[in-house]
Amino acid sequence: MRTHYDPNYLLDMISARLGLKNDAALARELEVAAPVVSKIRHLRLPVSGAMLIRIHEVTGMQLRELQDLMGDRRQKFRLSSAQGRPAMG
């Protein structure tokens, strides 16, 4: 388990596991735009719960294992205040 948050380690391990050569190939495999991977690498975008689920779908790795690879010690993901609120009108 990593002791500090490092999404680069997670991305590197996923790329190695899938036999990918670069972030563009990783983005294609995860079906996200290449800038998403770049923003995660440069800590401008967090690894979301949705991204962890997508990585799980592609790799078969457990979510807890993926969180451990990047040093994420959260036990639960929180919804934003807008999520889960009933629609008005």
C-alpha cells in the first residue's frame, strides 16, 4: 500500500498490466480523452469514483486494490451536494 497520494503510480501500474506503451494508449483503453489522463498525472484532476470503476472494468482489479495503488485511504466516496438531490419542478 502506498503511503501518500500518487495517481501516477496507479496509471503506470495499469499501463504495465495492460501492456500499453503510453498515456494515449491508456486513454483509448479506458475510453477517455487523452487530456483526462494528462490532467490526472499533473494533479489537476482527481481520480474519480467513475474512473476507478472504469479501470476496474478494464483490468478486473478490485477497487480497494486500485485505491491502495494510488495511496487513497478513503473508505467511502462522497457525493457532491448536487448529486442525489431530487429534481425540482
